[in-house]
Amino acid sequence: MEVVERQRRSQTLMLILSACLLAFSHASSASLHHRKQSTTPSEEIVWTGYAGNAQHTSLSKYSPSGYGTIAWSALLDQNPPINGSDLAIHYGAGSLTANTLVYPYRYTGGFEFLARRISNGQLVWSYLSNYKFPPSGWDWIPPVSGTLLPDGSYAGPLVGGGIFVRSHSDQTAQPIKTYYPYSLAKSVSTYFNNVFISTGITADSAGNIYYGIRTYTNLPNGLKSGFVKMSESGVATIYSSTNSLWPSMNAAPTLSNDGKTVYVSEISAANGWESHLIALDTSTMTQKADALLVDPYGGQANAHGDSTASPMVGPDGDVYYGVMYGFNSHGWLDHFDSNLNLKGARGAFGWDDTPSIVPSSLVPSYTGTSSYLLFCKYNHYADFGQEAGNNTVAVIDPNSQYTDPVTGATIMKPVFTTLGVTPDPRFIATYPNAVREWCINSAAVDIPGKSVVVNCEDGTVYKLDLTTGALTSRIAVTDGIGEPYTPTMIAKDGTIFAVSKARIFAIRAKAVHVVTTAVADRSVSGASHSAVAPNRR
């Protein structure tokens, strides 16, 4: 672990917190309709879906209650796909109200969305979706997930580019509506066999839903690959992709802080390489800006089909997006202004990672001028033969630069990096200091507790203390497995949710209730003891 010791900034936490949480408060002036239902008190929206909110900043106003025990856990997959010693799948992000967790469950025939009580894992409701992802040539099965809407409803994907919306996520036996971006009056089988949702789903503060679709044939009404804005009443406004592009796999649309712009990622349908970040006007779904993704050397960068990185919008409106490039297995973290002009240096790591916002006042060693910093994965992969497997996470400064000792490129300067703790038996014969990878695609930033909840392939969930850069708490939830990167979340009551080895785990200071739910409830198990981490070096 390397910690750069500097003196505490003079800014106060509350000023920065107010700036960073703009993402939770802005309403989209582009909405077609205002949602008329209101949430019940228990349906306070705590974590909408991927990376917490429509800007994907991963900020949490709640702190973990502790890392003492696994309160309960639930299976995510009826038949997890194993490739050697690895899981060959990305699992979709969950959503949190004050009382309920909603998440996707994969079974042999497709996907089901389940809602459970945060307190004890009790099943509240389930919905069997007919969703199918696009034809796959990727190494890993793509993630499937939905999002909470401002009124407490939950929206998820259907076959043929459709969306289901279930009212009141905290309640049983609620109505479900389905919407499609075309008429179902004719040629239904043609649409269902040739239109696929290929991205995550994002909602604005007025209840409009944004997502990407790929089409695989000429359709009767001329529907093409592109991005859909679906209003609460089912009115679709569509941006059609141009120049042989279509939506990048997995990358969820990202909204500006004022809700007037949605940022989306597109990739070449012809060669799978040329990639663009595009800004769309949310009121009309017309293009405002287009940035070709490039690396620091002028070559093309790539929104890789195996990556789950999504654009992220900072409190100042700047846009960050993790991309891949063949020269460097890290990829890069591109930094743009709100009009998609490149800004400053790139981050040295971008592969399959959406950075999290860290208010700079949470990091006392930082004495620079940025109001916020970025937390990100910072692995150094031994299996690519470039480095020694000293896999780290990092807090980096988006506005400070230095020369990358690995690539020689000018990059964002790390404030501190933190090394993993578990030796990696696959590589230690060649690289004695190799440690297990950090397996995240987004991480929850605990603002009140000045920490980050971060997941590792060693099967352990860690607390990274932002005041010291040290790993100060941990809990082993499994014995570890190689797996595509996974999200973490923090519930209102302080329960941590983390994914490992095809299960989602509810972690808290102590067990409140032992779950005895039957296997029919999709393999939920309760805590019978506190989980103790194995010895670490």
C-alpha cells in the first residue's frame, strides 16, 4: 500500500457533500409526463440501480452498520457458468428502497426479478421476464438488471426491446405494465426475434426510462438500433444510430445533473472496434455531441463488449468513461467536459470499471485544488505478462497529472493506491508479490463514514478507509473465485450488499434474524454464525 501523506483540505465535508449529491435532486425538464403516484415512506429510493443513481457516481449517504456477519444470502444463478476456475458471467446490479432489495436471478430458461426484505431476505415478490440478451460472441454472459423509478416502481427488460414496470416495489400483488417502442399490432415475432435491449436501464427524476436496443434485420416500421426514451405513459422517443454504429453492450445511459442530456456509448456494428461517446438531448433524443474514443497516442480506443463500464457524470458536469485499448490491458479512463471535449489527462485504468466520486474533503492527505476525486480499480494484471500482479485500488485526482511509470503516458495522478492482501496462487511462482484482483465494476462510497465498500476476488468484502488509505475492516463471504467485476451497495439500515461466487450477500454488524426460507424462494440462507476472515499477510 502506498499512501501519499498530505495535510487536510480546508473545505468542509458538508459543502462537498451538497455538490456531490446533486445527482439525487435534479428533475429533467425534458419529461413528457410527471408520475402521479408517490412513494410510501418505506419506498424511499436508496440505490436506483447500477452505480446508485442516474449519474452513476456510487455515492451513499448511509454508512455500513459493520462487517461482522452475513445476515443472509441468496443465489443469483440456478446454474452458474464455470470456465475453468472462473465464473463466466457478469451479474446485474441490484436496487434498494429503504426496506427492499430488487435484483435479477438467472435460471435455466431465462431471467426472473426478485424482491426481498433487507432485514431478513424474505421474498416479497417475483416477476418472470422473457428477456433475452443479443446474440453473444463474448467471453462472459452479459449482465441483466433494471432500475427503480422515482415513485417506487421498478422497471426491467423484456424480449423485443420492451420494458416492464411494476408498481410499488415494497408491496406484494401490484400491477405490472409493459411497454414497447413500436406497435404490437403486427409482426410481433419478427420484433421479438430481432430487437434486443443491450444496455443497462436508467431513469430520470420524472420517471422517463432510457436504454439501448440492437436490431438484427429490416423491421416493418423502420425501427433501427439506437436509444429509447420511454415515458411513463409508454410514449417512445428514439435516437437511431448512424454510420454503422449501435449501442455498446452493457453500458447504461447516464444523465447530466440537470437531466437535459443523456450520455450513451456506441460501437461499430461492422468491426466491433470503433467506439463513440454521444450526448443526446433528453427532450428530443437528438444528438448534441459526438466524441470518437481514442487512446493517449491517437489510436482508437474501444468500448469492449465484455466490459460493463458505464459513463459517469461528476458534480461539475464532467463525464468519465472507462475504455479498452489493445496496447494496455488496463484500458484508460477518458475525461470529457459536458460537451464531450477531452479534458486534462486520462486515468491509467479504465477496463470494465465505472469510477466512483470521492469528495476531496474525505481524504485528509489531499492538498490539491479538486473539489472531488475518483475511486477506481487499479489492477496490474500478471496474466497479461506486463506487470507483477500487484493489484491495487486507487483514489486519483482528475485535475492533476504525472507520467505513468508503466506506459509512459501522462495520466491522472494517484492520491494513494492500496494493494490487495491475498496472494494469488496462480502467479506467485513467477511473481512472488502477486495478489488477487479487485473484482468491482462500481464501488459504494460511504460519505458519512469516509470509506469505500470494495469487493475482491479473494471472496472478501473490505472497508477502505479514505482517511488513511488502509483496509480497516473485512469479512470473508466465500473462499473466492475468479469472476467478472461486481457491484457493492449500502442500504439505509447499514446493510452492505456484495456479490461473490454467484450469490448476493447481506452483511451487517450482527445478525438480526436467522432466515429459514425454503429452497423454493431461490436458495436463500440465513446466518448461523459470524463470518471470520482468514489470516492475511
